[in-house]
Amino acid sequence: MPNMKEIAKQAGVGIGTVSRVINNSGYVKKETREKVEKIIRVNNYVPNEIARSMTSQKNNIVAFILPNSTHLFFGELLYHVEEELFKSGYKVMICNSSQKIEKEMIYLDMLKNNRVDAVILLTNNDIEKYLDKTLPILSFDRRFTDIPFVASDNYQGGILAAQKLIKAGCKNFMFIGDDAQGDNTPVYTEVTKRRKGFIEYLNKKNFTNIVNIEYPLGDYFIGCDEVYEMIKDYPNIDGIFTVSDAVAVAAIQALQKMGKRVPEDVKVIGFDGGRSFLNLGMRLTSISQSPELIAKAIGEIITSFYAKKTIQNQIIPVTFCDGDTA
Amino acid sequence: MPNMKEIAKQAGVGIGTVSRVINNSGYVKKETREKVEKIIRVNNYVPNEIARSMTSQKNNIVAFILPNSTHLFFGELLYHVEEELFKSGYKVMICNSSQKIEKEMIYLDMLKNNRVDAVILLTNNDIEKYLDKTLPILSFDRRFTDIPFVASDNYQGGILAAQKLIKAGCKNFMFIGDDAQGDNTPVYTEVTKRRKGFIEYLNKKNFTNIVNIEYPLGDYFIGCDEVYEMIKDYPNIDGIFTVSDAVAVAAIQALQKMGKRVPEDVKVIGFDGGRSFLNLGMRLTSISQSPELIAKAIGEIITSFYAKKTIQNQIIPVTFCDGDTA
């Protein structure tokens, strides 16, 4: 953010006055307001969106519905979304849904009632029938009909993981992830493409020893003991790709419990970027999503809602994140 | 959260209708509204605060200003604060200040202008002179005159760490933390009591070999290289207590760089609770703050603002969290 103090100094007013002008709130003398607004323009201090919001009737609040902000990647995404939308004059209301559709509905109703201007929806719930498609709703990692969405290039992430494990000499592969393709639920999420990209690339390269582990959709905090139960009957696996970094860490712990060494006996690749793992002595190999770029795409779509611009779905590139576990 | 579906079923209406009744928004037939409200009361479905808010003119929005929600403990606290306040009918607006006073001011102005009903302030900035003490502001880990606050029992945390290191046989101690006592800034935060409790207890037990490392206030994401520079000239240290888990992990990495083994050569204790560290092979020994209890205390104070109850500051107990590093 540019420096509000400098604006205040140039205008010869206090920092509070500048804030009141930006928020269009509280008493500011007309001459003072005009002076501050001019200096703001000259310094190119605030984006046009803020300038516009000064005269609009919007609340400038966006609700971000997500399952749980303590999930490492979701937490990072929340941070960057808030930073990005703030630049455009929006405040972010957070809703940790804990995957309860009832709680999600309350925020969607706030949208209907103009108490928030837009909703960012990150959900695994079977909520499509409740969505009013005429309202400014944006989805992350999930496709609904007639709702714009942003997702990482999950399919390419699966390919990158497969390539790395093949290159590392693996022969017996495993994917561990939640049931995001909807075999057991009516919900299909973009996340299933991590699995799809991985398995299809391996098949293309004539690797067919692939164990595909699925657990219930949305179980974000799966731990070592649960993963141990999933993998203990597959002692020959030598390359594992998981749907998230958290599951990768649980898998590494489960492998240690099985007496396996990582990466010597089994190579493990996570998904998200390994950034938040201040682990002791080992960096997690991972496929990196960019919360900054995703937040930027989300910001573009949110501002497009009100600028009546054409809205395009956005697929954000992923990158291979080198580490010590594969 | 209780089950909205059941309320809808009992009332013979859709889930959306129940939501509209709770939010007092959108069209609901008078008879239907009364029926739903009755079932809500009979089932004791929503707390009284929500019921009250149905007829109030409040926005039911609380702004939570914090330095950075990707900081592991702050992220956990945000999650629990949102969950706790939701029970009382409040939505949470998040402000990642990145410690910029200009950004904090914008949210404080929203409070002045009744766009939010209360502010939770978690800040290291010299912001006291800008605070309107007549407004519902609550501070975490920081004391301002005439502003209610919640803090962990940081002093007791320092004592617990000292006791553990003494018991483990340490003789040469070190504390690493930011300058939260205001020697180099005008800001004094409650966090300094971690240092104070630690050093005063050691002195009381006649340990005087204590190195006290201070770095600039609010440097939350200090890494291995920075900690290495701080500690490399103290090869005899055998017991380290740090201001946070993140710094403890950086210290362990720095010690490894110095060729020291943890915990054999040097014992390390962090602060926050070691919960979020999905580290590979080592559990961090730590002093645990309870984000749940802190959020509960914050919720009580926020609801007291509008219930015109007496407001009391709250100090939340900490506990020793056993691990592998001390």
C-alpha cells in the first residue's frame, strides 16, 4: 500500500482526515476533501476502484466462504485475497463454513440482501441448487454452471508429479486424495484433476502399477494413523503423490511407522507448495500453487462484476517445488 | 452449529426461508416467519444475541485487525474468533494490517461510522492516540488505557519454560524474542512478559548466565539465517526459550547449522503450542496458548459491549506442551 502519511503531509491534514476522505465517511470540510482527493489523484495513490466506490452505494464487502482458514493453503489464500481486494477498495468478511451448508447459506443470503457485494465460494457441498446465478458469485476449485471460477492447473500438477517420480526411478505408484470426482457424492471438484493428470500421464508412459486411494471428500485434516491404515497393505509402493501437503506429511509419518525411509525407499510429493512447512530437517517436495496469482485472478473477477466487463474463468499455472522427499 | 435443516423440516419450509428469517432479510410471509421463529425458540436453536439482532439496527459485523493471518497462531485465533462470534450473530471482517497503521486506521474509521460494530485490535503500532476510547474496541496481547484486553498468561509461560529447562539440566540460558518491552519503540506489549517471567524465575533460582536477544518488534517471520547471526557467538548456550514456535523452529535450524544437536546439546522451547508444526520426525516442545479460550473471552467482551454489561479484562491460562526438543 502507498503511504497515507505522505498524502496527509502534502495536504497539510491529519492521517484520520485522509482516511475519512477515502472512506467517504465522517465530517470533512468540502475544501479539505477536494484538496485531499486531488493529492490522491496526483500521487496515483488509490486505484480507480476505490475512487469509484467513493460515490457508489455499495458496501464494498466481499464474503469469502471457505471450509477452514487454518488449512495451510486456504489460510495463505485468504491472506492474499484480503490484500488484493483491499487494493480495489473491498473489505473481506470471512466465513469458516466447516463445510456446513447452513452456514454457507447465511452468507449467500447476505449477498441476496445486498449486505455484501460478492461471494467467493470455496466449498465441497452440494450447493448448486441454492445458488442464484444472477448474483456476483465466484467459485474457487469448483465448477458450477454459469458461475465464474478460478482454479489452479491441477491436471498439469498431476503430470509434474508423475514426471518427477518416473525420473526418480519409481515403479509402483500411489495417489492419495479425497473423493473429489464424485463417485460417492454428487459433487465434482477441480481438485480431482490432480489425480487424473497423475494417473493418465503414468498410463501414457506405460506404468500401470498404480494404487488409487480415495477417502471421503473434504477430510482436510487427515493424520498419520489414518494414512497408515490406507497404505499399510501396500509394502511395495515406491512413489506417492498426495492431494495436499498436509496429506504428504501424514504419509511420510505413516511410512516411517512402516519402517520405510523417505526418500530412499519411498518418494513422496505433496500439493500446495510446501511453503508453510517449517519442518525440522526436511523440505517437502511439492507441486506449488500460487496464492498470490490466484488472489489476483479472484480480484480481477470481483472488480469485473461491477465494471460490467466480460468475465473469464482463469486457470492458474502451477510449478514444481523441489525438496528432500522425492 | 445446530441443524438448520431440522428447523426447516419442522416448520415445513425450505432452508432458504429459515435463513431469511434469521437474517431478517428478503421476503417471508408473516405467518411463516412467526412459525419459524417459534420453532427456533422451542428448539433453542439460536443464541439470544441472534434473536436480539433480528430487531436491532446493528450491522453485526466485527472487524478483526491483525498483523498477518498466515502467522500460525494468529491464523488459528482468527478461525476460533470467527466461529465464536458467529454463535452470537456476528460476522467477522478480516484486516491483515501488515503492521501498517494507515490500514488499521481505515477499519477504525469504519467503526466510527457504524459500518462495523466493534474492532478487535492486534497491533504493535503506536496507535493509542488515534483510538476513540468511547467506541467498542478490544485489544489482544496489548494494554491501552481504557480499552478492555485479553491476553494469555505470558508471564506464567516464561516460568513454565524456565522450570522445564532447569529440570532438563541446562546451565546457560538464552531468550530470543522481539523488542516487546519498548526499549527502542514507544510500544509495550504483553508479550514481553514471556521474557520477563523466564528471566525473573531463572534469577530467583540463582541462574545468572542468561543471554537476552532482542530483535525489532513485530518481525514475525524471522528465519534460520537471521537467528544464526544472533546466536553464533554463543557456543555454550544449552537452553533456549523463544517468543514463538516459528522462532523456535528457526533456532533449531540455526543450531543444526552450528553443528549442535537438539535436544542433546541444546534444548529449545517455543511459545504458542506447537500444534501447527507438522514437522517431520520431531515434535516441538512449547508453551501452549489456547486459541479456543482466547476466542471465547473475546466473544464475551464483544457481546458485553452491546449488552451494557461490566467488561473485565481476561488473562487466559497457558500450559506446558511436551515435545522432543527439550
